[in-house]
Amino acid sequence: MHTDYLDCSNEVSNLHTSVPTKRAWLAADIQTSDWFLQLSTNTVEEIHRMAGFIRDNPLQNLQRKASDFRIEHCRETIAEMKTILDHGVGFCVLDRLPMEEYPIEILVEIFWVLGQLVGRPVAQKWDGQMIYDVTDTGQTYSYGVRGSHTNVELVFHTDNAFARMVPDYVGLFCRYPAVSGGVSRFCSLYSVHQRMLESYPEELKRLYQPMYFDRQKEHREGAPRVCLAPYFSWRGDRLYARANSSLVRKGYDVAGKSMDQELESALHAIDTVCASEDLWFEAPLERGQIQYLNNHEVGHYRSEFVDHEDPAKKRHLFRLWHREEGSVCYDGVVFS
């Protein structure tokens, strides 16, 4: 049956009244060693050898596979990071790629290869784009323009909350940070969920029910412009959050629907909870560093920023998404 929305309401699950305590952290609980990984001398040496090989043996269109390289120290480092993403605080920063020694094109290829050790890279736009540029294009944040292409404040969210299949992990490689602003903050969505349960139990129930999300015009011509899905659901004992109150509000505008009072109250409640400073942990992303996060369990925030006067040094991050479910195409659709 044809609908005017992408139907993901099958994700609806029962409300959980307890959460895994290890993953429900507050900012005060976090130590640098929980999220920051310095690359070992052996890992850096492997990266130099990779860079030399890539320079001497060019390939186009992201054809390289991690299996093409003997990089055991890199594999160990990424495995340590994956443990942090899946069983620790849920975000990690790797320090760092040798930015001054190689062209940026070679370093992006290394990011691409290392990313494959995290999981399968998938398309980040409907047109199939695999590596996405996070930079201010001068556009206004509006329908069809992602916040990642502006310099505006982006409140706590998970990436691609409106997708048919939400990415499992998000990776960012920093070419240049902003001159000021652009601060990265993280929060445990388990902690957000727990606080909602304690302070706003009725509003939390509404977040388990389907709602409209604006799909940001990221779909084929004539496809539904909104997605219908719950904000919170569970897969076993793991949280599966589509966290983006802004895109829910926009979703109702795009759909031409009136938001029910229960949902308005629920979004106000979760925005209030996410504004609690004891939930926020700041981890600035510096030139050459790689940041990864668990995209179902950790919310992230970016403050408004000011760019460098030199356009060549404006804030520029390269992004990867990883997802094992479905195909590698944007919607994850499998040919049958």
C-alpha cells in the first residue's frame, strides 16, 4: 500500500525501565583514558608505509581495501577503539595522522582504509557519496540543506536519524578545525533516557511511539519526504535511538501535519534534559585527529563556529558512516 511516509514504525519496542549502568555515564565520570588513544610508534610507522604505497601506486574511486594491507598494529588500535565504542563511553579520538608530511588525498585514503576496520562504509547521500565533506558551504540550514553544510549550532543528535537504516558508527577526520567555536560535545543517550524516566515518564512513553522525521530531501524523486519512526527503541539490551528533535519538528512541517500535544511536550522535555550540563563531555577535535562514535547510543552536539579568513584553511572534516545491515547504498535496499 502506498503511503506518504517512509514507514519504520516496525522498530517500536517496549519501554525499558532500566539501562546498563556502564553505558549511562555523566561527564564527571569520564577520564581522558576512557576516550583518547595515542597512536603507538609501530602504528605510526605502518601509516607511513601505507602512505608511501598509496603515493607510489595510485587508484581512483576508493578502490582500496583494508585486506590489501598488512597493518596489524593499526588493526589492534582500531580493535581497542571499537571496544570503547561498543562497551565503553561510546566515543573515541585517535591522535593523529601526519598531516604535514603527505597530500590530503593520501591521508583521506588512509582514513578510508582504517575506517573499514571499524565496519563496512556505506553511502551518506542518496547519490551514493561515500566520503562526506563536513564544511560550511554558506547555505542556510533549511529543507534539503543539512546542518553539516552550515556553521549553525547543532543540538544533541544522532546522524541520519531519518534514515531507513541508521548508521551504526560515525567517523570524522579533521583537516582543519574552526578558528573559534565548532566545539564537539557528547552525551550518553542511556543517561538521557534514565533522566527522562525519572523526571518525565509520561513524555518518555511518547518517544517510544512513531513520529515524523524530515528526510532532508535525501531520497529519489517522488519518494516520501518524511520518515515515521520512534525516537527510542531497543534491540535486546542495546539502545537504538533516532535522536533529533529538530528534524521531528521539521518533519511535521514538511508532512503538513499538526503535532500532537503529547509529542510537543515530549520534545520539550528531552531538549530540557539534553541541556543539562552535567551530561555533556567536550572533546575538541584537532587537525589530523580521527573521532568515532556509536551512533545509536551517544548523542553529539556542535556549537556555532567562525571560520578562518583563508578559505583554504576553513573548518573541514571528512566523514564516514558504517553499517552492517542492508546493502551499502544509502537506503540499504537489497536487490531481489
